[in-house]
Amino acid sequence: MKKQLSALLVVLALILGFGLAVPASASADSYCGITWGSLDKTVTAASSSEVVGVRTGRHDCYDRMVIDLNGAAASFSVGYAPGTKPLGSQGSGLPFMTWTGETLAITVYTNSNNYAPADRLNLTDVCGYDTFRQVSYDSSFEGYTRFGLGVRARLPFRAFALDGRLVIDVAHFW
């Protein structure tokens, strides 16, 4: 009996000892080194530029949306819309997106009254993208130009302004 108890204690000590010496699991590592998070991103900078186009692209670790401007980068706010309901239009409150998954609400603080895309609900073809599901345009109203970016899940993203464009990257995974 004492031998069995001693053997059990030795095994437990070994298990605990190895458990303490084992490094953190691979799940603690970030996907592709991405550490962006999913909280709102806002940048304020004076600008009189207007939106002139929107384009998207696929990368190994993230999907990218670029809002082209005709001047210096504008102020912006990007964040996940509450719940899974489509975004409401600035002027009417009526939904302007058909995607009902997670949605990033993108507001560029500039007038863009001359920007008039042919298909407001599908600015670019995102079929086959890992993360993007829909790219929509709402309107430009009283200095606020608003877009919706439908994504498959609430994922880490980053948003940053470069001269002449606003870039939004959304990771494929956490």
C-alpha cells in the first residue's frame, strides 16, 4: 500500500513538474502576428478631401478595403455595429445593407456629394474573400460619409489613413 502511494505521489509530482515547465500553448499565439483587436478606431485630422472610389483586396492574413480620397487623409471612425442588424441610413434610418452578420460601420468625416456609385449595396465584388461579405455605401450627409463592411464574424481589424486613402484591414482569424 505504501509502495502504491509512493508511486502515485512520484507520478503526480512528475505530472505537476512537467505541467509547470511546459510553455504556453500555440493558441496563445496571435494569427499571423496580428495584434489589432476589435475595438473602435477613430482618427481626427483636418481635411477637405472627398471620397472618389472604393476598392478591396485579398491578402494571406487579412482582407483589405481602401477608400480613395482626392486629397489628404480625412478623419474617420471605424467600429463594429451593435448586434447583427443591418446599419441604418444616416438620413432615413432605413437599412442600407443586406448582410446580417457582423458589420463594421465606417464613417469618413468629409462631404462626398459627388461620389455616386452605380451599385450602393455592392461597391466591389467580394465573392471568394475569406472575411468580407459585402461592401456598401450609405450616403454623404452633413459632413459624414458612411460605408458598411459586412464580415463573416467579429474579427480583429485595423484602420489607418495614408495620404489620399483610408485603409481598413480585417484579419481572417483571431
